Amino acid sequence: ELVEYNADIICLQECDSIVYHNYFQPILLSSLPCRYQSHYTNKDSGVSEGCVSFINRDKLIVLRCIDLPLKNILRDATYLEGFYAMRPDLRDVLGGRLGTVAQITVCRSVSSPSKLLLLANTHLYYHPAAGYLRLLQTHAILSTLRLLGEALQAGVPPGDIAIPGEDSTTSPAPTAAAKEGESTPQGNVTDGRQMEVSVIFTGDLNSIPGSAVIEYLRSGSIEASTVLQAWNQLKTFPKKQFVSSYSDEHVLSVLPTLEHSLHLTDTTCELNLSPQFTNYTADFQDVLDYVFIQPQSFSVEGVLPFPEESVLAEQTALPSTVFPSDHLAVVVDLTWKAVMS
């Protein structure tokens, strides 16, 4: 399936390390016409799974790969002190036990060397009551993308940008060697050009349309009612009823104001082709997987049609003999705009 898509960028989540090294990597690195290079980021929780990005070397040059355990950012974030004061039990969860990672790949276009791409790939925490934690994880990724983008536009070489929370023990250094096909950063060259920096944010966000995470990604801010809904859901997390004596006014005054200015849009919405499902199991059916872009940088030329529910339900749920995963691929055709609007 992945080979047939002939994609220039492939992002996988919840990928077993052994399956990546022994199956996906050798198959995709030997597939033509794409000449892929790959980067694997393991979760920071002891489990042998993580996120993978495959990038076509004929289209994009990898300048830097960043492994970002989100707990490194969120554990001691000063803007979360009020949140942790109300829920001290969650500092060890959000800033310790959760191994959620993001991988950010800094790429340069082969055909248009003044264009840089920041590719973010992640798999957010799954718990149904943890929407606010996913919101904070999303904010941490977006803040890192903003920092990277501003530094690159200011002419700072990719390898010289300090990334708070980065796992430098696994992220390749700019001069590191790699086996054939593995992502080898190509140095810090911007050739003195004024760089145009664009963002693609993708992954299994474990968030349905209308949730706090998706509202935040799309709008750059979040309504007070959505914040309170996500906060109240936390009362049942992790497994017991948490008794809160805080008024809504106090909660809103203490929780951080989250904003971003990346101007992202869901690619499937651009052509009014939003799927009904990307995850279809016996107990849950909804959209969890997304490809967000900046419409000022990219045009959406096409979206691979999603199968009808009758096809997904033929064998009760996914995975099945037709679909090897319980998630459906989100496949989009993008073109870089000649001049960013």
C-alpha cells in the first residue's frame, strides 16, 4: 500500500521498532522511483514503538532531524505552574510517565532551494479524558515549530538552533554519518538566501473534529468553553474522580492562554473531502488522523478518497484482510506555491 502511493513524504505512527528496521525500512528504501531516507523516533517510555518519517531525497534535502520527548518541555514549563498547582498529580504524568514524542524534520526543497519545510510527525496521548493533556502536548510542538521557523527566517543555520527539550542523545548531529537511506543531516547551508519556511503538522492526534486540539490547530486560539470542557474531563483522569473545588472563573484565570500564529488548515477540508472515519474498530469509529498545512505556502491538489463505511464494516472492523491497520491513511497531493502569500 505505501509503495503504491509513491509519496514524497510518508509519516507513520505507533510503528514497532523491529517492524521498522526489519520490514518498512528495507522495503521502502529499495522501492523505486522514490529514493527514500528515513528517521525513526522511539517513544520515551520504554516501549519499543514510535514515529517514522520517510522522505524522497530527490525532492527534499534533510538538514536536521529533531527528536522531541514532550515531557522534557512540559515538566518544568513555567506557564503550567498554575495548572500543576490545581492538579499536582499530573506533573509526574505529563512531565514524566507519558512517553509521547514528536519528530521534526527540517528539509530544503531540491527544486527551490530557498524553500524550507518543517515536518512535524507525532502520536498524541490516547486517554479519552486527557484532551487537555493532548492540548498541552500540541502547544509544545507548535511552540517548537515557531521557534525553529523564526530562527531559520532570521538566517540561523539549522544545526545552530537550540531546541528546548530535544533529546540530543538520539537526534543526529549535523555531521553524523548514517547508514544508506537513513536521514543524514546535510549541514547548515542556506547559501545566504532569504528562506521561506513552511510547516506540515501530521500524525495520529487521538482527537476528533471539534475537540480542543483540533480547534486550537485550526484557529490559533481556543474558546473558554472548550478549555473548561477539557478541564472538566480531567476530573475522571487517570482512573478516579478528582474532586475540584475551583470555580470556572478561577480555572480560566490560572490556566495558560494558548495561542499560535502558524495559520494551519486541515488538508481534507480544503477540498471539502473530510473523512467520516480514519480509525474504525468495533468500539470506536471517528477521525483521529490529520495532515495540517499552511495554505499560504501550499495548494491542495487532491485527496485520496476514503472508503465507504460499508467496506470498512465488511469484516466488522479494522484491521481486516483488506486493511492491515485499524487506521486509514490520509493521502494528499500538495504543491508549493511559487510565492508565499
